[in-house]
Amino acid sequence: MPELQPLSGSRLRLLVLASTYPRWRGDPEPAFVHELAKRLTKRFDVTVLCPHAQGALPRESMDGVGVVRYRYAPARWETLVNDGGIVTNLRNSRWKACLVPGFVLAQAWAAWRLRRKLRIDVVHAHWLVPQGLVAMAIQGVSRKNPPFLVTSHGADLYALRSRPFQALKRLVLRRASAVTVVSSAMRDEVARMGPGAGKVSVLSMGVDLVSRFTLSRGIERSGNELLFVGRLVEKKGLPHLLDALPLVLRERPDVVLTIAGFGPDEHGLRGQVDRLGLAQSVRFLGAVPQEKLPALYSRAALFVAPFVKTTSGDQEGLPVALMEAIACGCPALAGDVDGLQDIFGDLSSECIVDPRNRRVLADAILRDLQSGAAACKRTLQMRQHLVEQLDWDRIADRYADLLTGLVEGA
């Protein structure tokens, strides 16, 4: 691949720092950072710096975004990020902690080189740690410091709660030019941490409500299919849905559960399905590309997202799959974690349940399956809120305005 050259023209130059990012086109890994980055190319020259993974190109252009993937270990060991996320991978494989110093230092070195070579005007760091630390570090060694925005997505704020990590997060919040979080509950959490609260705004990731996640007129909605979409990790709460399913099947033996996702907990979940005798009622689809998700959302009778707060404190920020389902008109239930009121609004009491209580979860599922048209009508109300507040083009414009304002105020 050719070396990147300094960008030309009068447009501002934006460097995006990320950990989770598509490894290739059609990658089932979460793509929200790329979805934002590609929309920011309307007003910025955008370069994304993210970790390399086996099978990915070191450099490429994706939808007008220059993508640079830095190496932090031999190819077969570059497994810190994908298939579960950093927090989950560290919890499940302790040895991966050995990868962290190289992961951070290699990103800092690559970011510093890109900052100089491309004459970057502003930096957007996704996640407080480690990307926020990297953005702060390259400020400290530059004569002309580009301002930086840091965005917290949830795991970086709620998990990693030891004193050293809390101190590092506070340091990033103090040094950042601006901070965004993806839900109002996260803004309150940052305020409890102290420093930087005055520079925090709520600005979520978005949903493509125009061309991808739309109301389908050609797919008939099922009357008995439950749908789960997401990584197979602890905070998604899927074991609680499986525990509740036998109670649902006693009343509705025709119900089936479709699971679209992959992750480190898959083996344990399949074992749970076998122990509960659910093999005929549950199907695992594995990783599903983004372009195939709308058909699943449009067909399902009910999207169930039994989110929980983990023992480490990790929990969802503002779950994209939940917003996608609602955007496709799919009725939804979700676990009782902070921030979901931003999606459900006045309908929160009808849509949020305690998934750890399998009787309560089963009753809510049966109620929504029975109500049918009423649940769909409720969902259309929520979809209108998404259109007004969370459409990707609106979100991208707000991020672009914020980033431009940081440069103008520097």
C-alpha cells in the first residue's frame, strides 16, 4: 500500500482514534465509528487510526475515509479488540493483558507520526482509554497542539473502575477540549467523577433511518419469533433470556428465538440451550452482516435485549442494535440499565424490565406477543423520536459543528 501523503486543500484535517473498527467491508464487528467517520468526509479530510487484525489491510480507503491500521503484536496475537471487545477479552483471557502496553504505545507512536505528516487540525478519540490517553499524549509532545474531542461509549466509563484507571479517566476529562457521551445517564456518571463535567454534552451514535433501517412494506412480521442481535458477552444478558424462554414456551409452544451475533460466550450459551432442552426453539445465526440485519428486524415479532450491569460495572451506553430494531418498526423489550430512557422516553415503563427475574421477563414477552398491533403502534411512536433525534445525518452534522468549533476556538 502507498504511504499516506499530507492532505491538500482548505478543508480541516481530522484524525480519528479508535479501537473497534471494521477490518474489511462487510465485517460484522460494530461499525458505528466508521458510520460517523464516512459522513464527516463531507466537511473534513478524515483519517482513522485503529489496530491491525489478522486478514485486514495495513492501509486502505473505505467510503472516502483513509484507514491506517497499526501493528501491536505478531499477527496471530493481535486479538485484543475483536470478537468481544477489549474489556471482555481481558476478562476471559488474562494473558492478553500483556498486549496492552504494546497496543497503547504503538497507537501513540503511529498517531504522533500521522499528526505530523498529515498536519492534523483536530483529533476525535473514541473511548476515554486508551484512545483519550493517546490524544492527550500527542498533544503533550507537539509545539502546536491540535484540540481533541473524546467520546465515551459506555464500557470505558462504567468498567475499569480501579483507582489507577479512574485517575487516568479523570486526567483525560480534564485535558480534553470537549467530551461527548452517548446517553444522559453517562453524562451524570461523568459529573460524579468530578473534572470535566462542564465540557460534557450528550451526543449519541446514530442510525441510518433513510436508506438501511427503514419500515419494510415487503416483509410480513412474524407472530412468534423473538430476536436477539448483539455480541455474545456478559453485559448483553442473553443467559437471562434463555432462562425465561421455558416459561414463555409453556404458554406459547410455537415461539422461536433467533440469535444473531458472535462472541466469547457462545459455547456456554449453546450448552445452556442444551441443558434447558431448547434446541428446537433456538437458532444461532452467528455473525450477520449489517446489510442483512434489516430483514431480521422487519420479520421478528419482538426484539429482546436483556441488558444487565456486570460484576465489573460494565454496561451498555446507548445500544445501536436496539435503535436499529425500533427504526425497522420492531417492538422491543430491554433490560433495566441506565440510559435507555433516551430511546424509550415516556414508554420506558412498558419497554424496560428486570431480566434477572425470569418470570417478569417471560410475562413481558408474552404480553407483547399477545398485544401484536398495540406493540407495533408503540414502536412507531418511538421511531418518530429516533428520526428527529438520532438519524445519522443529523448526528454527523452536530459532530462536525462541534469539531469545527474546537479548531476555531483553539
